[in-house]
Amino acid sequence: MNDRFAEIFDLYKNDIYRLAFSYTKNISDSDDIVQNVFVKLYHKGEILEKENKDIKKWLIRVCINECKTLLLSSWKKKISFLSEKEENIESEMPSNDVLKAVLELPKKYRIVTYLYYYEDYKIKEIAQILKISETNIQTRLARARKQLKEILKEVWDNE
Amino acid sequence: MNNKKKIKKAYLDVNISNDLERKILNMTVNKEVKRTKFKLAYLALVAVLLTGFSLSLVYAKEIKEVVQKVLSLQVGKGDEEGNTIKINVNGITHDIPNTVKRSGTKIVEYNDVDENGNIVVKKLKENLSLKRTIKEVEKDLGFPILKLQNNDDNEVTYTTGENTDGTISSVELEIFNFYEENGKKCSMDVDITDDNADYIVTGAGDIDVIGGKVDEEIYHTDTIKEDILIYAVDWDDSRLTALFYHDGIKYSLLTNTMTRSELKNLLDNLKY
């Protein structure tokens, strides 16, 4: 099992980290989330027996759950240290304009954007992963594209 | 470079650190597996577990049947070409009068990409929501929904769905303050799918069925005479969900502040 885990970890560690960062926009929170996700995978031997694409969907789903849980549990703490946190987020923002624009999107548009543009999932698959309707995904994508066009202007191609 | 490539390239700057990678691998694959010195005790434990296993198999079958029933609404009715496929499960739809108040829709335009990579402009009808009370909604529907004593005036987020021909397909109710007392809170979602719906609004929300539904239990309540699936999730210690159908209507109760026995007590107090 250790070899299989190491193989999956190596394959998907950065993808899951990028998803967590898209959600939290915070390095420290992303570290915690990725750690929790892979420790959960390690303890779920039956998941490691599945095909890689199914394991990846499982990892994405668990990662989103972890993101939600972490943000909810630390909500009060974040409010108390809001000013300090804002400074940290600012310092952790990447210099890449496209990534910066994606991270400026509202959370629900960011995740859909990540899954569609980065992970290449189809709308139907994203709907299954996020457990929301395809219509909802299409709407979120449309709004995300509109906002990305407004932020990135000519850098973003018309779709 | 197209938009997909631009985003993929942008994300290459975000990588897991070497420290974190080492930490995770140390916590998992490099961890020493301790060999037990108590083989006899271990064998005794296996014997006890095997005895319990045959009992749990019977229980697991019962859980599976209820899970299949309560989660069946997550299966869409339409096939990929949009043709209607009726679900062959009894008791998961309910007749909704076509005269019920509509929450309204708005048309959203978006660009999609077809199989050949061409951009196609599509229009979507997005359902809106209204704030109403349980009493108002019941009067409008012409049939009651399960509730607690004296919470007829609680606020409900009311959303209707429509079939492609404009007839009513579903009514979804979200009651955030369904129960609130002494710091204990419980919300309730009600999903009503019309007998003639040509598609299904799942209403599944955030209920997780992939990431880890744990400690499943079937609770039978005599007041409404239903088997109710109660479960926790492995990613949130405090969260409990109760799912069931009653008179063709799906109910899901969700709490982060109540214990299992408190939730069961609440379920025993549901009535029309």
C-alpha cells in the first residue's frame, strides 16, 4: 500500500495543493488541508485500490470538504485577526496576473474555474463532484468568464 | 495561447513545499508499523469480531436498502439526450398543484464549447427563491409538510422548478431555523418532486456521499412510522444528518449542535 500511496501522492500532491490554495488563498491553511487530505487517503486503503481518475475525484471532493470545514472552524479567529490576515494574504498573492485574477473571483466561481480550466473536467463531471446542478455550474462559469474578461481585458480571450 | 493554457501555466507557480511533502510522507509511508506482541489477544479479538460480523451483515443490508431509497433523488430523470426516464422507485414523488406560486426565473446567457471546440451561446433558466412562512406554503400547496409544534410561522426559502413545458416540476424548501432552543439548532430541507417532473432538482446540497458518510444508523420513529437514515461525516465531527421520505416528500434535517439522541427526539416530534 505504501508504494501505491507514494505514487498517488506524487501524482496529485500539487493539484490538490493548487485546489486548496484556490479556495483559501492562504499558504498555511492550504498546507493543513493538503496534509489532512492525504492522511485521510492513507487511512482509507480501499480508495487506493480504485483507478487513478476515481482517486483524484475522491481527493478533490475531500479537499473541498476540508476547505469548508477549516474556514468554518476558524471563522471567528479570522475575524479577530482580520487586519493581520489581510496583510498575510496580500503577501501570499502570486505575481502572475492570470492567477491573481482567478484568485480575485468569488470563492464559488474560483473552484469551478479551477476544475474546468485547470483540471479539464467537463461541466457534467464538475456537477457530480460539487453535487450541484449542471445549470448552476454553467452559470458560475459564465459569470467567472465575464469577471476574468473585465479584470484581464485583452489577456483573456473571448469565448 | 488559449485561456485553458493560460490558467494551467499560471498555476504552475503554486506548488507544495518540500517541507510539507516530507512531513506528509513521514506521517504516512515512512511510519514504522509496530508489530504486536500479543498474538493470542489479537486472535481472540478476531474471533469476537467475526461473531459480530454476521450480525452486522444483516444490519448493513437494511441500511443499504434505506440509503438507496433516500438518496435516489440524486439520480437525474433525464438521459443525455434530454429524454424523460421515469424512476422506478415508489414513493419519491408527490402531486404538486400547477397553481402554486412560482418563485420566478431569470434567463442567463453563457458561452459553452461543443465537442469540436466551437463556441456556442446558450441560454439558461435559473430558478429564483422567495421568503415565505411554512403556513403560507402549506396553504398554497394544498397539503401539509412535517413540522414541529408552533413553528408554522418560521421563515422558509421557497424555490420552484419548472418542466420544459412550463408546468411545475418541483418545490424546494429550506428552513434554516427549523428548531432553535438553548443553543441547539437544526435546519430542514424539504424536496417535493412532482409526479410529472421531467427532471429532478436534486436538493442534495452539500450532503456528502463520496467523501465519507460514517456511523450510519437506521432509526425507526413510531410517530410518523418511517425508517430514517441518520449519519455523520468523517470531515466534520459535529455534523449529523437525518434523511427520509414521508408521503412521497424528501426531508433532510441537518445539525451541528445536537447529539444523536436529541436529533432522534426531534424526529419523534415531527407532525402535520
